[in-house]
Amino acid sequence: MIKKISGLFILAALLLPVAAKADNIDAWDFKSVTAQGSNGKSYAYGVLFTPTQNIYVDELGYYDPVGGGVSQPSLMTQSHSVSLYAVTTPAPSSWLATTFVTSASTLSGHFLYNAITPVELLAGDKYELVGVSNTADDYTYFSLVSGYTLNAPIDITGYNYNTGLFAGYDGTSNASIQYFGPDMGFETPEPSSLLLLGSGLARLAGLIKRKLMA
């Protein structure tokens, strides 16, 4: 009997549909940059946010300085650390992922990205994304861009910045403006796939029940 039930689990695993995810999307971007700059100091820029639905973060990115109104990977000259944290109340926080973005990273919009092992962020939980400007590359901020769009299903609850070379967690919100700075790429579970997954589990339960009653 045990062997038969084990066989059913293996069969069900083959029959169950995989919960697919929608195409990757940048969390935020903008159409153009009106000004950017650097004062030779390094800053850690943080964005505090709460997802309104579950999302899978699979890329971490950093702002690519523009030239002639166009974002070009060759204009980034330094390495920029970007980290994602799950925020506990109170601190400390839990580190989820980190990477170093360079001019060799993948350009999308005004940001360069590195792929990471997907991390699921849960609706209603608190998180922080932190990126380091380093000392030479230009950065910009909300009032110096136009056509800004927030593409991720998240509520941004605050921003912060601190001098330094470390993308560490900082739960304070001491700035009213978003710096660019870090970004992230994400995917969401497709509802149709979740429905298929549910139906697959129902079929598995039915098969096991019938087998046990036989």
C-alpha cells in the first residue's frame, strides 16, 4: 500500500502544473533625466516598502548615468553594491540577497541589473532595498526625472540615505525623496497557473482517497 501511495505522489508530481510567473518587470523607472550629479562622496540609498501582493524579486539593479539623454552601460565606471532586506520590528533585519552591479550588468531602462536567485516577498511584510552610489558615478532623484512610474505592486513607505560604502539595513526614514539609486526586477504568480496548481492538488487528493478506500 505504501509503495502504491508513493507511486501516486510521483505521478502527481509529474501531472501537477508548475506555478508560472509573469514576465520580469522593473519595479520603477522614468522616461527621461533632467539632471544628475555626484559630489565625490559615497551614499547608501534606501527604499522602504511593503508589497500589496506576493512578488518574486529575481533581479537587483542600480542607476546607470545618462549621456545625451540616453542611458548607456558604458557610463557606469564603478561597482555598486545593492542589497535586499526583510525588515523585522524592531531591528535587526534579515538579509535576503545582495549583488554588485557594474557596467557589464544587463541594461533595462535607466538601470543595470544582475539576476539573483528569486526571493519571494510576502504581501503585508516590510522590506528595504539599499544601493551604494560609490564616489564617482552620477546619481539622480525623484524631482530630477520625468515620467516616473511605479510598476511594482508595493507601497513605498519611506526613503533614507547615509554616507558610506556599505549597503546596510537602516529602518529610519530621513528623506522625503527617492534617490536613484537602487531598483529591483520582479515577477508575480500568474492567477491562471495558481488555479491549475489548485486543481492538480485536488486531483492528487482524489487519487489518494480512492486508493485508500480500494
